[in-house]
Amino acid sequence: MPARNDELARIFEQIADALELKGETGFRVLAYRRASRALADLAEDVATLDGAGRLEEVPGIGEGIAKKIHEYLATGRMKKLDEALAGLSRELLGLLAIPGLGPKTLKLLHDRLKVETREDLKRVLKDGSAAELPGLGEKRVANLRRAMRLAEMAGERMFLNEALSLARTIEAYLKEHKGTARVASAGSLRRGKETIGDLDILCTGKDPAGIIEHFVSHPRVKQVIGRGETKATVLFETESGLRQADLRVVNDSEYGSALLYFTGSKDHNIALRTLAQERGLKISEYGVFRGERRLAGKTEEEVYRTVGLPCIEPELREDRGEIQAAFDGRLPHLLTQKDIKSDLHMHSSRSDGTASPEQMVEGCRKRGYTHMAFAEHSASVSYAGGLSDDQLEELCDWVDAENGKHGRFRILKAAEVDILSSGKLDYPDKLLERLDLVIASIHQGFKHNCTERMCSAIAHPLVHLIAHPSGRIIGRRDGYEIDLEKVIACAAEHGKVLEINAFYARLDLSDIWARKAKEAGVLLAVNTDAHGLADLDWMQYGVLTARRAWLEPKDVVNCLNASQLRTLLAAIRAGQRARTK
């Protein structure tokens, strides 16, 4: 369905809902619902029909509805929508998203029990008052409680690790169907955003109905929310709850344009459509058109080419300057996981890790790295098994003895040294001098002079890198009280490296701050902060964040070989500005 058709279908449905919530019934409400269904089923672009004066030829669209459609297409607003929504709170309208809760029932709950918010609804469903209303009863209330739980679980955002895992499971399952040709995940997951809402899956194939049936029959599908001939929406059962996934089966000739459209972002798509319009073209999920003639659509590359652009990587599609950069030939050659030669921040069983140093070394070698670094906690982080001075010396001795046993693979002597509340480092300089790599970080006193402490550590001549600079945990903790602008400026002044921590619940620095660091001339490291063998795979999430930050291999110290990295680390200690080239 063309995007405008879908948009207007939802608007007319919203008008009908709002009118019913206000107590209106009869022909007018039905007219808006018929118009919504007509637009949802309409294959032609509603804007094309409007331009040709043919809207009233569509069953379900009369003169009044046609005028409203024209008004919206011309102005981006609809007076009737504003009128219908007036006096209704967004929270109240949002309750209609709960399966099984229609406008008539919600009006009853609102009028009799003053239900206005989700919390109000939970209360009346729990305390028995809703069950006493006419037309409800215990069974209906029990169904609403269940639907509400499902809606809440499906509405939670996923970390990248869960979203990628589920998407790969679905993609592999779809490929098992003999009618499936191409499959890809789109949406915010494809753009590498740090948290994901619903999954958007696209595929092509000769048997759309069979593919849809195969999809909804997945053994982990808990509920089918909706299905049609070419699309379906389901809730998948996962360890952390129910997750929504939408599948669309598209024609092979439209695959590229559909993938681009459903990947987004909305702002990038709008900018691209505007660019096309300036050239007398129209871009939709069905392709690029000049009038009725399709010019492109099979691949994303040809869609971009029709508007004079090279293909823009999905992670850059946020309308943050990527289109102008494409015009100017300034698109970055983004970092890939194949560029990564090392992981420079991990923990073993010597501190709070679960795997032995030997196992972690082997894990890095299996991933194709040429070198790595242990960064065990320092003594003050006692709850995480921080190493005493003597224990760190022992680890350094072990590294010296181990190097040479694995061919050309090298282990760096390193430590994650706490920045104390005083601003001093947790190990004496004499011990730090023995290390190849000194990583400084904050694990305590999150509200105590964090900017000054971090800048003091950055200025320390023996420190190379700052780990997880903001201290955030996504969705759980905002992080330190810190001025990251100042920290980045300080890192630039002293030529130090900042980390993108690849743990999916950190991704710290975020893409926004990592790009600011790049623009300030600061080098970055992408490290997993792994505490076990499987955690080494977190590198993929750090790479996605780096790509969203426009980082290239030259911006990331993990892309250097062991010799180049040692040269860089020596230059930093000599007070020279950090550079990969």
C-alpha cells in the first residue's frame, strides 16, 4: 500500500474512533470507517487519483471524504481530524491500541469509571468495578487484562542483541519455505539503532500467501495480530517477553524501493522524496516513477542513482547530513567488522570474568584478531575482584611468558584503572609504566566531580584511553553527571582515545557523541568489555554504533596491527596527538 494511502486510512479510522468516544454513532462514523477500509485496500496512490480528479471513483469515497483527502494532501492537515480529537487526551486515545478494547467499551469505562490513562484501566480491571458494567462481565474483563499484558510486553523496546537474534531466527525460518526468494530485516534494526521496537521483515517470493502462512505458523508465534495476502503482524514469544514482528511480501521489481522505504528513517525518506520531486520524480515503496513510468525499484542502488546519489549505507539514513555528503562525494567508507584486528578491553577470571585468560586468548584468536588486551579491574573495585599491585605484576609476568606461544598473536599488558574520587588513579605511576595500555574509567562517585576527574585522568601522561565515558546503562541509568563536550575537548587537547563500549546495554559512547569525538579529531576504540567468551561477540554492536557515528577504519585504533598500535601508544605517552595514520 502506498504510504499516503496508509496514512489517510489511519486518519479516518482515528476520526471514527474519536467520534464514537464522544458518543456519536450512525452514518457519519460508518462513512469514515468505510473510507479507511477503502484506502487500506487501494492499490493506486491516492495522491495520483486526487491529482486526476478520480477520488470519487473509489467505492467508499464520496464527495465529502474526497475533499478532506485533498485538503490533507495539499496542506498536511485535516480540519475534521483536529475537530474530532479536540477534548480527548492522547493517553485516552492510546488505550484503543489494546486488542479487544473498542471505542464504545472505552467510552463506557471513561464515562462510568473515569478511565483516562493506562493506570486507570489497570485499576478498574483489577478491582472488579469494570466487570460490573453492562456488556462486560468477568470473562470480557479477563480477556482485556490479558490483552493489556500482551500489548505492554510487545511495546517494550529490545536491545540490539535480542533484536538481531530474533530477526536472524525469523529470516532463517522464512528461507526454509520453498517459495521464498530474498529476505531482509528493515526498520531501525537495519539502521543499527541502540534499541528496537518492532521488527520489520521484507521478502520476495512466488507464493506470498504460502509465505504468510509459513510465517504465522512459526512455533514461537504466540498471537497473530493481523494477516492479509501479502503482510502479517505477529507476537513472538521470547525469554524477555512478547515481541512484535511485521512481515511484508513484495514483488521482486519493488524489493529495493520497499527495503529503502521500510528501513527509513522517516526523515531520510522525506528528504529523499523532496529531492525526487525537484527532479520531477516520485519515490514510494513501489519504486521511482516519472508519471506512470517506473524508472527503478529492484535495488536500493538504482533508486538512489535515479536521483543522482550513490547508495547511502543504512546506518547513515537519519537526515544528519548524509544526502549532502553523498552529493559532495564525502560519504565515509564506514568501518566494518572485518576491519577490526583487536579487542582491547576485556576481563578474565583473574578479576570478575567467567573464563580463564587462556580461554579469552583463544576466543580472540578464533575471531581472527592479531592481538588483544586484558584490562582487569584495579584494587578499589573490590566488588569486581580488582587486582592488587602484586596481582597486576603477576598478570604482566604471565603476559610476557605467554607472548610467543601463539605465533605472531600478541597480548598487551593492560589494566582498567579506576579514577578515584580524588581524581587520582588507582595504581602508582611506577606500575602503570610497565603497562602497554592504560585504560582509565569511573566506577564510583557518579555525582562527584566526574568531569574534572575524567579530564584529570586524560591529562595524566600514562593514560591512553577512557572507557565507557558517559557511564550510562541504556534504559536503566543516565550515567555520570558529566560534561561530555568538555571531556571530548580534553581528549582532543591531550591526544587521548575514547571508547565505544560494545556491550549492548551500554553502547557508550553513543553514536551522537562518538561522531562529535570524530569531528573533534579524537580517535576511538571499539571494545567489548567482555566478561566471558560469548561476550566477545558484542563487537558487532559496537561496530554498528561506530557506523552510525560515521566512523571509518582510520578513526578506530582497533584497526591497527599490533606493531602500529604499539607505535601509537608510545606516541601518546610521548605527548603526541593520537593518530592512526
